[in-house]
Amino acid sequence: MKPLLSLLMPFKNTARFLPECLESICQQDYENWELIAVDDHSTDQSRALMQDWALRDPRIRVTPNLGTGIIPALRTALAESRGLLISRMDSDDRMAPGRLQAMTRQLLENGKGHIALGLVRYFSHRGISDGYARYERWLNQLTRFGSNFNEIYKECVIPSPCWMVFREDLERCEGFRLNRYPEDYDLCFRFYQGGMKCLPSSQIWHYWRDYDHRTSRTSEHYAQNYFLDIKLHYFLKLDRNPSRPLVIWGAGFKGKTIAKNLKAKGHPFRWFCDNPKKIGKKIHGIRMEHYSVMNSLPRPQSIITVANEGAQTEIREFLHKEGAIPMEDYFFFC
């Protein structure tokens, strides 16, 4: 008997996309699934449409959100679910054929402590922006090798609607337990903290729709400062060694935000840049220094907030020559 797979799917005002989404689920060749569809207070025809599909397919169950927002909706869905395996789906996206069969098989073969993943492909009626295209390439390259956690401080390294885990692992990692947004990025760090291993994949299993009213585009919970707060929170909790000097590279928006938050939390640090107009000046009361000073510091840890890809390469090469180890001695925050 194939194990029951529970798909958690919050939805809100996505009536125009739901038929395409639900068809992609119902046409999967892995049939032992249940879809827990949680209505987050829709004001369009989404609820009625979803209930109509539930009447036709008993594997679909519709329930109202016990709170407001995607995290309470995910909690509601998880509490209502019964599966040994847990996965996510977004109500405005599409699953690729064969996804559930392949991810389930891979997860069962490797056992608990693993995350089954898939490549993603953005699609839109107007074309995909360069930023989304770069994120897609970067994320898929990590997933191909299962090296997602190697760059976890840069961006969300697990596609929120395209993962699968054992229920026991999700509960052990306390997924969706706290109201910390962005919830998908927080879940990445919870899996990372829990010692989960990412299974490599070379197949596109999820089609991610981009449009103007996507939650990630419109909700304040997905603004840049929320991402920076999560990065710093988990860095200080999981990877910071307080016995070593701490260094920030870069004085753009991200560098200034990280510096301000570190100072507010009482964590001392040095601040590097290569801009001669800034070196020697103080920002947030901290004097900017040239990165050559790093040679005088005993085994520092570095947070790199420089966004320019060319500059990132130079910094990486400099640190490599110094014998620094990624995800131990230096961490790219962008």
C-alpha cells in the first residue's frame, strides 16, 4: 500500500487559476493523496469552486482558515491532514505530470531526515523578469546537486510549493510553529537547523506563476527587511561563533540594515568596504575600514552584503586565498 501523501494548500482569491491547478493535481499518476485546501477568507468564487471540485473528488477537503494569513492557514491544513508524507502546493501554480510519484519514491528510498525537491520553472502571460530568471537558475542549480543549504543566507533555497518530507520530520523541525515571515524562508532554516538533507533532482516538477497580485509581490511580509531579519536571527543562533571577530562587508542598504540590527542586539563587529569616500567615516557610529585590515584579525567570521556579482567574485577569491571556508568563515547575505 502506498503511503498517504497530504498536500497543504492555502488559497485566497485565486478562482481564475484554480481549475488549472487542480487538474494538474488530479491527473497525477500517484493517486494516494489528500488535498487539504484552506480558504483564507476569499472574496471571489474560490471557495465555491473548490467545494465543487471536492464534491467530484473525495480526496479534496475544503476548510476555512482558523486565523488570517498563510501561516495560520498552513497550521490549519497540517492539523487537518492525515498523511505519512507532507508536501505543499500553491493554488495559482501547476504541478508537472509525474511529480508526486517521483518525489514520493525518492523520499521513501532515502528515508527520514531527507527533503525531496524538484526544479521549478516560472511562467507568466507577460514574460519573466530578469530577477526571477536569475533566481530560477540559481535555485535550480542548487537543487540539481542537493546543495541548497550551502547558500541558505543568500535567498530562500527551497521552493515553497515543491518539497516533500515525512510528517515526523516536519513536526520535529516545528514547521509553521511561529508567526515568522516569510514563512517559506523560515521553514528552510528550520530544516537546516534540524539537520535535514536535500535530495538532488534534475526534473522540473513545478510551474510557478508570476503575476502582479502574487502574495510575494504585494504583502509586506515579503519585503526585504523581513528576509534580512530572518537571516540575521538564524545566523546568530546557528552559525555565529561569539569567540571570533565579526566582520560586515558592504555599506549598501543590506549592509546598513545588518549593521544597525547587530548594534541594537549588542553584537560588536568591524565594517569593511573598498569605497574611498566611505573609508574612515562612521555609519551608525561604526567606522568604515578597508578590507585589508582583515589580515590583522584572528579567524574572523564575515557577513557579505555586497550585491554586485563581480565584487562578490573578488571577495570570494580574496577569502579563498586567506584559507576561509564558506558557511563556516564567511556567509553571503545577498
